[in-house]
Amino acid sequence: MATYLISDLHLDETRPDITRAFFAFLKGEAANAEALYILGDFFEVWIGDDDDAPLADEVARQLRQYSDKGTALYLMHGNRDFLLGEDYAQRCGATLLPDPSLVELADSPVLLMHGDSLCTLDQEYMAFRQQARNPQWQQALLAKPLEERRQIAAQIRAVSKSMNSRKAEDIMDVTPDEVMGEMRKHQVHTLIHGHTHRPARHPLTIDGQAAERIVLGDWGDQGWCIRAEKNGLELIHWPTAD
């Protein structure tokens, strides 16, 4: 049985094709998976587990059916859905994973991350990340009415889009020294993350030994996943069109 890893689906009511592609993935490629890891930015935005949007309910229902069949399901926060909590994870039959997390894949230790914490050159984003992960800031936001939270989320997205359009490409990618530091800290030779929307396999050398950073892609015209089996890890993509 294989284990699958995905990230950056950015599920949203305005992109029903991606939601359908994800449900098809659950019933197709990943139907008999041993485990499924969702490494952040699963939703385009998450305003709290009390969100009454139909999309949140339908995704939870589909994931509960999926996990009830025996697949271990794991969710990690991204920069878009950092407010996703235990209540929603339980509705899905999922376990929330800390970022980073060390797991065993293909008979080797592998470090899993969303990837945003690796982009240390983007100082504006790193400052926002520090604020957004503060429990007191989150509690204050979650105490606001749903509609006000939706408006705040829309404002944050608009500001983020405007800021990103002015940033150099390398600033929004991972910092190589940060990658090396995390891999040394956790004593691994394989790192898997998303966030950057730059799917690829990057060979590395750490302290004289071969290593690899594998980047998951975001879902749009194509879906992306990593399939982990005993014989190794495979980065896969396919068209999402109906």
C-alpha cells in the first residue's frame, strides 16, 4: 500500500473544478492508500472551524468517508489555512500535524513541512507569519463574527497579492541555508514541502552525503502528489480537467 502527499490545493467556492479533481483523486489514485498527508494551503482561506460555508461541510464529509475506510489522514497548516483547528480535523477523521514533522516513508526518515517558514528572505511575510501564528492574535480574530472574518480574510489576500507582485522571484523561494539547517537539525536526507508552487526534485549534498528536497505543486490545470512506496518516492502530476 502506498502513502500519498499533497499540498496547495487552495480549495475555494470559485474553483469547483479543483474540488471535483480532489474528490476524484480520493476515489481514484489514492483510494486504497495507507496514509494521506495534506501539507497546508488545503483551503484558499480558512476563517475558523465554525465556518458554515457549504464547501467546508462537503470536504469534511468526503474526507470522513475516506478516512473511515481505513486510510490514515493527516493535515498540516499552511499560510492560508493556519486557523484550521482540532474540531474540523475531527470532523474529517484527520490528525493535525505540527510543522515540521518527521515521518517514515519508503523505509527512511523524511521531514515534512508546508514550506513557508523556509522563505526567510521574504521579511514582510515572515513578520506576518509570526503574528498570524500567535495564539492571542488567533483567539482575537476567531472571536469576531463570521462575516467580519470573511472581510478581513479578503483584505489580507488582496494585500498579499499586491505585495507579492512587487517581490523578486528569489525572495519568495526557499532560502538554501534554511533548508540545510532544518535537514541537519532533524538529521534527515529527504525534505518534502509545498508552498512555493515550484514542483521539482532538488538533489543536495549535506555533509558529504546525498540528500534531496522534493517540492509539491499547487493544483490548477494539473494535480500533484508524491507517491511513497517501499521502493522510493515518486512526484506525479496529471490533468485536472473534467
